[in-house]
Amino acid sequence: MRHTIGQSDLTPGEAYSYDDAGPDEALANFNLTEAGDRMTVWLQRMFKLNPHVKLFGSPWSPPQWMKQNNQLQTQYIGAWVNYLVRYLLTFRESGISVHALTLQNEPLHGDSWEAWLNYLYPWTMHMDKTYAGFLTLKRGRTLEQKGLSTKIWAYDHNTDTPDYPQHVLSNAGQYVGGVAWHCYAENNDWSVLSRFHEAHPQVKQYMTECWTHLATSSFFDLTHFVMGPLMNRASGALAWTLGGSTRYDVAFMGSKKARPLLPNSACEGCSGLVQVDMVARAYHLTADFYTMGQFS
């Protein structure tokens, strides 16, 4: 089960983090916020129903004050590491165990030009493989010092750049508990996972994001993006996202306020396993929900 650490590109309305009152290197203003508190309530309910679920978290962006040109500023590396430790400890205080986390959702998305052009700053952070290797060492050592057993899953992006997780493993492999892949590469090839397994048989792999669409195609078909990774040595696969809007009005790349000249800033056609009508406070289960049930 994947959850977002702060906002994602599907956050309705304004972006948020757990510490927006910065610069705040001491994290004196750290706060899960109302949205984060609601997340913990739902996760508590989930674990009550099934305590064996493995939860992992992915950040779409750290607090904006930590970044410049959509990259983590070196002066805030310590604050960034401690920010994620505070998240883990705060969740633990609520009885929620986070099995693993990734450093950054889609780290090769959102370089400074792309981010400026598409209003991506609140929803992305660019992190190249060299920086990722260095930051994995920093985060891994801190988790170890704090006695936290949460694993680090490297990469969290597409199958067309396998040298990225390879570099992280080569430079910080002692702190890597798995590799996370997405499905969005052009001519996506799941056999990349089999070849990666041959090189690193001790490293678990997971397919951590592929979007479901009500009008499916071979690219987004749930059966293919679950079976493909599992047949190529993955230890698990999930559908993204769990909940979508019946009005397809959740944010995509930027809120309507940030992109007023576009007719619709949301992802038209992108759905969840469960479609939620936020006005009627109702939901319905999609065909993908029942398909995923055959694998679960």
C-alpha cells in the first residue's frame, strides 16, 4: 500500500508539506496538517482490518523552502533527512508502521526548465542518480542511528533508466532494501526487471506506480502492469491510484489556480480503483478494483 508524504500531483487545491513555515531547519513548525491527520486515521482503520499490509511512503516534494531550481539545496540536506525521520516517528506515535519509503517520486521528472514551464515546482523535485546515491547514504545512516527499521527503496521511476538504481546500489547498497519501478516509459519493457535481478538477485523489486483508466488500453491495462512485473522477478505490484474522482477534477501537474489558462488542469480519464463522488459523498468500485482483487 502506497501513500503520499505530503501532497502529490493528485492533491485537490493547494499543495502542502508537513512544514511550510520555513526556512525552519529545526523543524519547529513540523505538522502533519489536517490532510495528514486524516491520512493517519484512514491508515489506522486499514491496519485494524489487516495488520499485515506493508505500507510505504513516497514524497512528491519536500517543503518548498528546501529547494532551489527544483532541487534540494545542499544547506538543507540535514533538515530534509530529519523531516522524513519526523514523519516516520509521528506516524509511529499514531500506531502506524511504515515498512519502506522512497527518496523521491519520479526523481528524473521536474528539472528546473520543465518545472517552470508546467508549474511543477510544488509537485516534483529533480534528483539525479549521483545525488540520490549520496542522499541514500545520509538517510540510511540516520535511520540506523535512530533505530528505525524502515527500508529505503531506490529510484521510483520508469524502466528506461536502469542505470539510476544501479548507481544507487553501487554507492549505498547497504541501505537499499528494494528498487521501485513505474510503467510510463515509451515502449515499456518489464524484462528490464529480470535483467536487473540477474545482476542483483538479493534485491527485491516492486512496481510502485501505473495509473488506472476507466477506458483502458494495453498501456494502462491493469492485468498487464501487474503480471508483467510479477513475471519478471518483481515481489509486488500495485495500481495507482486507490481513489479517484468521478468528476476527474483532481489536480494533475498543477491546480486550476496555478494554470488558469488551461481548459482543464486535471487528468481527464485517470481513475482510481475506487471512484469517489466528493459532492454526493458516495463511491463506486471499478472493474479494476475487482481485477486487482484476483491478484491480492
